Amino acid sequence: MRHTRAHTANRRSHHALKEARLSKCEKCSAMHLRHRMCAQCGSYRGKEVVDVTAKFEKKMEKRKEKKNMLGMGEQKEEKDTPKKLDAEALSDK
Ligand SMILES: [Zn+2]
């Protein structure tokens, strides 16, 4: 059944997003989401929960590994293409 415009508008009147509830970190006084740990210092209600620096270092290591893997792949491709070209050139001759 077709709804009236008013009916649709009334339903959508509740669709607006509310602003995120933020609170101050007890340790570093940065703003963080309520009931979530602080992303700056990794503490929750004044207690350290996550070692942020260690996590960051791990992330960077993973990125490095990924970059190395990508680099290897590119190098292999670079090596493969000239060989193929050489082979083709030889076969033509
Ligand atoms: Zn903090």
C-alpha cells in the first residue's frame, strides 16, 4: 500500500545520527569514546589495558613485511619481462 509523504517523513524523523558520546581520558586527558579504551595511551578508567607502542611497532613491522613482499614481486616481474623479451628476440633471429 502506498504511504503518504507525511507518513514517510514521520518515519524518517528518527533517522538522524546522534553525536558520539565522548569522555576525557583520566591519564592523558584526550577525548575517547565512552566504554572504550583511550586510543592515545591504551588505558581504560585510568588503568593501562593495551601497550600502544608495542602494537604500533608490530603494525609497522607488518607493513614493512608487506612492502618487502610487494617489492620482491615487482622485482621478479621486472626480471621475468627482459628474459622473455630476450627469448622472443632470439627466436625471431
Ligand atoms: Zn589516554
